[in-house]
Amino acid sequence: MDSVLVHYQEIALKGKNRPWFIARLVKNLRVATSDLDVRGVRALVGRIELVLGPSATWDEVRQRLKRVFGIANFSRAGRTDLDLDHLASAILDDLGDRAVPSFRISARRADKRFPLTSPEIEREVGGRIKGARGWNVDLENPALDINIEMLPAEAFYHFGNERGAGGLPTGVSGTVVCLLSGGIDSPIAAWRLMKRGCTVQFVHFHSYPMLSRASQEKARELVALLTRFQLRSRLHLVAFGEIQRQVVLTVPPPVRVVVYRRLMFRIAERIARQVGAQALVTGEVVGQVASQTLENLNVINAVVSLPVLRPLIGMDKEEIIAEAERLGTYPISIIPDQDCCQLFTPRHPVTRGRAPDIELAEQALRIDDVVGSAAAAAAVEDFRFPVVKYKVRSEV
């Protein structure tokens, strides 16, 4: 069996732009398997075929496909012509010495012009297999499900399906910028936007050289892992320590955290506009910390005009941790580090910030200069998968 059949679901509901979605999924599949022995990726009627070379291992291919957004399910498959004798013979060959108590044939026709209906195909092929193996037919709870897909020029068969990542192919929904803290929440927020077809760029605020480089290294590890899902990523590293020092000198302690966040949002929006992004993304959850009360979120939002997407806003911590463990980001996120949120943090931050009070506190800061300088000085690193590397384009 030297083919893989990929099925999509949500893409099939699209209208006239469906071919564009399919073409993007085909491109992403080519990139995701580019270092494996995959000889071709082609769109067929309602499905996509990957042609495997002799050195392609199913376990490697399967792990890659599980992370490609836009796939409903996929299967290792064999391909034959439309002759039912040839089809049944190929199925029997690939069953090898497998022994099961029962089986079922499930047939689908992509081309209704084929002279036999799906039930007739099932009876014809099923009869040949039952005669050769002596297995019982069980239509309700079979031990083995043999799937047949009849296309206009060829037939495919496979034994069961692997569940895909779902969602939409990365790259079909535009670009967003995610504020990546290095904690548990923001990587999951980024992943959820990737699943909806967004290309996510990342902005990480650090306090080096006032603090160690540990938070930057964590950010790199998280982006490298998430790049396995979206295949191409960009990380913007923004030095924030000196900005925090200026805030400490001029802003009353209770409102400093809100001022920090407003500055981060302004800088992230400046970067987002430079790269053509259409929204900001954060891992904020209502009530989780002092800056995430509804009042403070509203005051923070007021400084940007781009939409701010918060896909975790109603989740609890246990739900987020479970998703982080499933994706593999959790072990990285809990590595101890010294991020900028720990620097100059007041003991009693305000939980119900008022816009007039915050704006008054910011008057001593040269906001435009601070934001422009920070965005311009950000170090930019590019990540790729399968070859996950980053390149420094500019230095802080």
C-alpha cells in the first residue's frame, strides 16, 4: 500500500473558493512531508492522495499528517484500476496473514456513472473476500472495516481511518500576531488560531540584560514546537526592561501592570501593522490575574485599533493545562525563567483600572517614542519545519 488518502470536511462546505482551500492544503502537505520519501501530492475528487516512496515509513508520515490542519481523517491506502476482480485481489494481498473473526466492506462512489451501486460493490468484493478467507460479515460491529473508494479512473482501498487535526489549512485566514509570554496560556491561544487557518507571528517581551536570557530561550522552544503545526513562523523579541524602568520612575505602583500591558499592546500592534497582520492574539482568561479583570481588559484594549482575539477567555486553568499537555507545550511552559512580568511588579496592582487614571499616569511617558523605538529594535527570528531553524535578522 503505497498511497495515503486524505479526506477533508470543513473545506468541502466552502463554495466557489473551495479549490483555493484545497490547493493550500496540498501545498501544506507537500511542505510537511518534504524531507520524507513522498513522491507526489495530488488533489483528486473530494480527497487528496500522497504517493509514498519505498523509504517512506508509515509512522513518520502519520505523525506529520496528524499535525496538518484541514484534515478530517486519513488512511494508508492501496490503488488499483476499477476492475472488481483486480480490486479484490489487491485487498487480499495486502491483508496478508491477518486473521479476524468478522469484516465489513464500505464502498463509496465519487463517480456515479460507475455501473454498480455502492451496495452492489460491497456485495461483490465482500463475497470474494469471504470466499477466500472464510470470515463472517458483520455490518454492525466488524473487527475489520475495509473501505473502498471508486473514483472516475481508479479505485482505492484502506483499512480504517486515522483522525486528523481538523480546522482549516494554515494560511487561508490571514496573519495574526500573538503576544507570547512563555507561560502556559499564550501557546494554546496561538495554536487555536492556527487551527482556524491563521498564520501566527509571535511577539515576546523580555528584560535582558536586566534578567537572564531564559525567557527568550523558552519562547524559541515554544515557537519551534508550534511551527510543527503551521510550518513557518516568525518570532519578534522585544527588549522591555528599560521601558519598565521608565514606568517605575514615573507611574504610581498600583497601575504599573496595566501600563505595562498597554505598552505591550501598542508595540505589538505596531509590529502587526508592519507585517500586515489583521489582529492581535493573547492567552488572557477573565479573572485569572489582576490585569485580566473585565475593567482592566477594557482599559488595555482601548490603546489599539486592531481586533484583540482571546480564544481562551472563558476557559479554566485545568482545561488549558490539559490542552497544553496534549500538544506538548506544557513541559516547556513550566520551565523556570525570569520573564519581564516578574520585573518591577507592584505588590498590590489595581484590579479595576479607570481610563482617566491610567491616561494621567502615562502622561510622563513619551509613548510614541517608546513604542516606535521598541518595535524598530526588535530582533526577528524565522523558524521552519521540517528543518526547524531560526535566523537572526536584527539585534537588540
